[in-house]
Amino acid sequence: MLNSTQVSYFTLTAYFDIGVFKYLFFMIILSLYMLIICSNVLLIVVICMNRSLHEPMYLFLCSLFVNELCGSTALFPFLLVQILSDIHTVSAPFCFLQNFFLYCYGGVEYLNLVIMSYDRYLAICCPLQYNTRMTFNKIALLISVTWLVPLLLCFVMISLSSSLQLCGTIIDKVYCDNYSIIKLACSDTTNNNIYGLFITAVTILGPLILILFTYIKILKICFSGSKQTRQKAVSTCTPHLASLLNFSCGASFEIIQSRFNMNNVPNILRIVLSLYWLTCQPLFNPLLYGLNMSKIRIMCKSLVFSEM
């Protein structure tokens, strides 16, 4: 029996030999990563530099874009190294570190979407009270909670996982995954499984219930309000709902793949599904909010063309 302190590396077996095509995949992944970096940094700079965008909705968006940078940086440089490597191993400390940042990314994403839905709820359902209820101190508190809660939860999760006794080093994925490590354990994993359910409830189920509640309230106002109210609700809520559905689909793919036997699914499809939530969301959000929100779109155009 191997103690986790004796496991110095993990082997990622989802990679397969693609010959010289690895250089093509390397360029594709690198291009996607550079696009994610440039688009998210552009929007962060635009929001930070323009005082007219220092409003709750845009500050929450800035937090969202920073999270996209963190999540993609925890994955893409690692993928680039592994694609060019002939031996797909990763040190145990780095594996746990990657776990920590990827799960933090998922938790922050959902909680950020919650505070954005709460902001839309106040703006549409309580417009007269909006400025008094959404103060600067409250904005700072909401953003702080959005980041600190997942960081604390993931720290405890990684502490539990790293203390397990492991009887193997094989992870059948292209990156490190916490549940894959737990499945390698030959000691009791009851605490890990219970805590995993707790994290799921706090960072996924709870936020989804809160978002559903706010949108039920918004829909009631829309159906009973004026045409102008409905148009405002549609223009501000559509990007948020699209982002939520996209990320939820990607996260669902990953949860299903981790928990159930997917050996009948082609390997390339399993890889694509496992990467969907970490690649599409950082690409999707900047395009979605940058193109659909007129203030951001105008500011981006002025910034880009003024530099040319």
C-alpha cells in the first residue's frame, strides 16, 4: 500500500500519440489561450479605465473576466507542455495545485453569476431602491465573498484529498481531477465524498436555486410591467442567462464523465467534453458581454481604434 506522501507523480493516460499533428494542436491551443487572454484583459482594462463603467453590473463583470483568466491559466499552459511531451506525467504537488485552482474557478464562476442575477433583480424589480441597496461597501463584500468562499472550500477539499492513502498513479484525463485522485485511494473516502456533496450544494445547487428565484421575480415584473421594462430586462438578462446555461452544460458534462463509466464513449469526445467548461466559458463570456452590452462595445471600439 502506497501512502500519498510516497506518490511523487501521476500519469495522465487520456493523451495518445498523434505524431506530427501535435504541433498543429499546440498552435490551436496556443491561439485559443492568446485569444482568451487578449479578450478578457481588454474588457478588464476598459472597465477599469472608464469611470462611466464603475457601476455594480460592470464591476461584477470585471470580477467574472478575472476569473476567466485564472481558470484558463490553470489549464492552458499545462496542456501546451503536455501536448509536446512524450511522457505525460505530472508531479503530485502540481497536480493538487491545479486541482485547487480549477475547482476554485468553477466555484467563483457560479457565485459570480449569483451576484450578477441579484444585481439585475434589484435593478429591474426595485429600481427606486437600487442605489441605496447596492452601495460600494456591499459591492466589495459580495465580490469578496464570491472569491473567499470557493478558496476556503477548495483548500479544505485539497487537504482531505492529499491526506488519502493512494494505491495507484493513473489518471485517465488530460489534466488533474480531484475525483480521479479519490478513486485511486485505498483508504476510507467517506469524508471526501460527503465533503464533495457539501461543496456541490454550496457552489452549484445553492447558486442555481438563488438564480432561479431571482429570475422568477424578474419574469413576474416583466409580464406585469411596461414594454420598456421588458426590453430592459431582455437586454440585460439575456447575456447572463446564456453564460449560465453554457457553463452549467459544461460543468454537467464534466460531473457525469467523472462519476460514471464513459469507456463506451470515444476518447476524443471524452477529452472535448472534459475541456468544454474550461475553454468555452472564457471565450464565450467576453464575446457575449462585449458584443451585447452597448456601453462596453462602444468603449472597446474607441480604445482599439485609438491605438491604431
